[in-house]
Amino acid sequence: MPHERFVLLDAGEARPGRIPLPPAFSVKAATGDTEGRFSLLEVVLAREIPRHTHHGADEGVYVLDGELLVDIGHRSQTLTAGQFVLLPHGVPHALRPGPGGPPRVLQISSPGGWECFVEDMIEAGPRLTVGGGLDPARLNVIAGRHGITYEEPSP
């Protein structure tokens, strides 16, 4: 019954996952909570997310605080508090913090599953980075299992 899936979180609370996530990632609705329909996370975007494509999931991002820079297709947008962007599956995009520091956003993925990718990334830790940034080739080892492809630089 739907009432059995009722979830109420207090301020600062997050849903438990397979592994503990750092405070920058707070799962509000896990894929299991929504029967796979979506997942919802509150995220503090502290580092650049390289250009990538979700092959099956649409991603929505609502900016709570700060500035989020979004590259979608061949254009760039700056989003501020109260703005929303829909990143449809199949469309390459990249995200990065604005000049004022890391923005705080709500990230919605439909269908769900994005929190599972985040857990896998956290588990892999620094093996995914080169020179302090996320390395697309290393990310793809994990991302492929979640229907995501990061663009790798040409040799």
C-alpha cells in the first residue's frame, strides 16, 4: 500500500543507504522509496562534474543557494537560487560551482538510481581523480553500470 512508503525527514536528516555518504550528499528519497520512479538528493556541488550523458534518466536540478554553472549541448547557463534546469536523457551536460563557492541544489533523477552511482563513486574514492579533478576515463568504469557515459578527452 502507498501509505506504507510514507517518508518524513526532519531538517538535516537523510535516508540511509548502502554506505554512509559525506555531508555534501543527502538522500531525501531513495530509489527504493519511490518504487524506482525517482530519487531526490540535496547536494552541495563542491567540484566540477565533467561533461557526461545519462542514457536512460532525466535529471532535474533546482538551485537552493549559490550559483550553478550548467553546460548543456553547446551553450552555458548560470543558474541562481530559485532556478531549475531539466537535463533530458541523451543530452550531454556538465555542472560546476559558480564563482561564489559551492551551490546547494536539489537533484532529481527519473527513473531513480542516481544515489546508487553516488555511493559507488564515494566507495571508489580518490581512484576516480587525477590532479584533484574527476577523471572521465576512471569514472566510466563505474558510470557505465548506471547508464552514464563521461566524455573522455581525445588522445
